[in-house]
Amino acid sequence: MVTRLINDIRNSLDNKCYFAALSLALALPDICGVAKLGENSSVAKRYIT
């Protein structure tokens, strides 16, 4: 899943879709935190961890 998102970021950059690439890049840490710690943890806890 993470690999697909990274590829989508690269594809967005290659196609000069900079806002799409930026949005995905900024969402990636939160997506990884949910994947590792689960949806029940708070956003603050995920970022600190």
C-alpha cells in the first residue's frame, strides 16, 4: 500500500501534478501511522510515536 502511494507521488510529479503530489506526501505519515498503530489511536499519539 505504501509502495503504491509512493509510486503515485512519483507519477504525479512526472505529470507535473504538483498539488496532487504534495497532498499525498503530506498524508503519507498519517496513513503509515494508522497502518502501524491502528485507527483507534489519536493523531497526536501516532505522530509522537
